[in-house]
Amino acid sequence: MSEPRFFAVPDPVSLKTIAKWADAEIIRGDGGLEIVGVAPLEDAGEGVLVFFDNTVYLKQLETTGAAACLVSKRHKDKVPEGVAVLVCSDAYRSWAQVLARLYPAAMSPKDAHFSGISEQAVVDPTAVLEENVTVEPGAVIGADVEIGSGSVVRANAVIGRGTKIGRDCVIGANCSVQHSVLGNRVALHPGVCCGQDGFGYAMGPQGHLKVPQVGRVIIQDDVEIGANTTIDRGANRDTIIGEGTKIDNQVQIGHNVIIGRHCVLVSQVGLSGSCTLEDFVAIGGQSGVRGHVTVGMGAQIAAVSVVNEDLAPGGRYGGTPAKPVKQWFREVAAVRKLAERGNES
């Protein structure tokens, strides 16, 4: 349920308009029905829209008090009588489209109640800020920084010397951004650290000699990075994150890593230095990728896996070390059988 103190209550919207936003067809119900909000299946009441795409929640659907439900074609007959039905190709995606219209403030962590440059912020006189930039109290903008129109720097964030930030970006509270170039519409959630030294040492019996890290971090358009994620700058080339990539909280990205376009990295993934993810790679939580390996385009890696060699494009992988999922499942089954035999003897 949304909380009015955080997100404004939307104006009533007709079911016909909801269907248009969702790319859906009304197969049951009145197009003039007013939708006044959204809620989970079990909490929905009069005038409320819900969605259903997982049979785990079938009991909640059967007893829902919602006014209307977004569903895919295969689930349309599961919606109880009295609830309007909007059929779409992908219920979750359509749900996202509708929520973005009803609650636009939730799409970007911008604070609509503050704008301009706070008197409690520190902005170096050599910094260049375009019109309509917001810098909140406690933020520090270093020398020769460039920030594009519509961008927001939240409280206590630090933007290091020479950093470039594009337009309509959001730099969350307590972020640290240095040695970096950001495109447009980049969102860094609170606590992101970007552009600090990569972990590079020439190790030996006389001690570990620090290797200067002289590269940058390049973040392309429409990238979103979760809270407390860390992105090291390159050693002798750039660390690059491709456009449209989405990164969860507490992810570690080492120096010289190249991440392609529209990749997805779930929480606590670790990417070692100089590894490469091609476009549309998806990696489950708590997985690791060894340095200097390449994960091919569209590959999917299960949670808690370890990638220590190149993976072919388009495959599904899992385990330690990561291997094709069918092989991984067979190995797990074989080990289970061995263990059961051991218990019997």
C-alpha cells in the first residue's frame, strides 16, 4: 500500500485509461469504472487495481476485494466474479507501466519539495552547473565538475574534481563520485561509491607495491545503481557500465570491468577486475565472476555461482564452478544419491 506522506494519492482514473496505459484489453467490466489506487491482492478494496502473474498467490486472488485485475491470457479465468479483468501479454510489465503513471514520483528519487542550490552546500566556483540543477544541504561539488540540467545531488553527497554528470541524473544521499563520467538519466542510490582506487598491487616478498589507478568510470545513459554498491575506476583503461544496465544493492565492480548494455546484476554480486559482461547478461545474487573472463551476450547465471572461465552467449549456468544448468542439476542429483546410499549403509 502506498503512504500519502511519501507518495501523493493519484487522481481517479477510468479503467479504459488504465487499459490503454497497460496495453491491455478489458474482457470483463465497465471501462468507465474509476480506479483510485493499487494494493496487494489480500488488501485490495473498492476502486483498487491489482495484478496476478504467480499461482503461488492463487488463494489471495480468489478472495480479493479488488475492483480490477491485470492478468495474462493464461490466467484470465482465475479472476473471481465481480472483479474486472484486463488481459495483457505480460502482467508484471503492464503493472509497472500503470504504476509509473499513477505514482510518477516513485520513478526517480527526486525531492519535489526542494530545488536550487542549498546555502548549506559547498560548490567550487569553477564548477559548471546548468539550469535547474538541485544541490541539497551538505553536498560538496568539487573543482571543474560539470552537472547537466535537471540533475539532483542529494544531501551529503561528494562529487570529486573534474567529474561530469549528465542531465536528469540523481546522485543519492552520501554518495561519493570521483574520476567518473555519467551519461543522462543515471540514478545512484544512497551510499554508492564510484571512481575510487581499484584494488591493484604488485605483490612480492618485499611487500605489496601499489599500482597507480589512472583510468575512469564511464556510466552510460539510463543506468540505475543500488545502495552501497562500489565501482572502482580503471587501472590503465576505463571501467564501463553500458546503457540501461540495472545494478542492485551492495554489488562490487572491480577495476577495468566492462559491463554491456541492459545487464542485470542482483545484490552482492562481485565482478573481479578486467572481466567482461556482454549485453543482456543477468547474474543472480551472491555470485562472483573471476577476473579476465568474458560472459557472453544474454547469458544467465544462477544465484550463488562462481564463474571462473568464459561462458558462451545465451546459455543458462549455475554452480561452483558455473556450468550449464542441466549438467549442474545432474551433478547435484548424483551427489544426493551418493549421500543417500551412504546413509543407508
